[in-house]
Amino acid sequence: MRGPTDPIEDPTPEFVDAVLAIVATIPPARVMTYGDIASRLTGMPDLDGATGSYGARLVGQVMSRHGHASAWWKVIRSTGHPPKGYESRALIHYEAEGTPLVGTGETYRIDLRQARFDPDQPDQPAEPVQESLF
């Protein structure tokens, strides 16, 4: 079993494509967490035997390496914070799209209750998913 403290393996091209395909479905002003995306990909070989936050970390790796041409700002941390190191760049997109935010300036985060996207229920925010922060 692969757990949250195990080294992350390189994702397969199929996993990369699946992650980016999900990101492409997220509408303006909506977001998904790394864990939300990983939970939709359960059953893919990349996640076989994975436990804890391993899947979320693998999605993060995909976004870091391959997400530059996607709407990368729509994939956020489980705390509602934008991708680490890209807070200022992401804020421009959130404001342009009207993404619900909490806080201001450098201390903002996305309001997950309003902005979280569930592809199975595209017209309403998803219920929060319990995720490990580690």
C-alpha cells in the first residue's frame, strides 16, 4: 500500500490525461481540491493501494508538471487556499471569474461551500469532502 508519506511515483500518461480532463470540466468561478480530483480517479492503476493523501499529492504533481496550459487556478488545497506560490496570479483569475472568496489580500481563500464543483451535480456546490491536510 502507498501511504501519505511514501514517495510519489511518476504518474502515467493516462493518469495525467484523466486529471487534465477533469480540470477542463470545472466551470468559471468553481473549484475542485486535489483530493476531489483524486477521489474521482479511484481505480486507476496509479492509485492502486494508495491511502491517505497520496492521491491528492499525485494530482498536485500532475498539475505542477503538466497543468500550465489548463485552468490550474481551479485546483486548490483542501483548506480553500490556492496553489502554493501562485496566490497572486490565481487571485486575478478568481476575481475575473467571480469565484467566491473569504478574506482579502494575501490572506484570502476560496469559499469551498459556494465554489466547490461536483461533476455529478454541476449546478450546485458539492458537499465538503473530509481530507487529510498531511
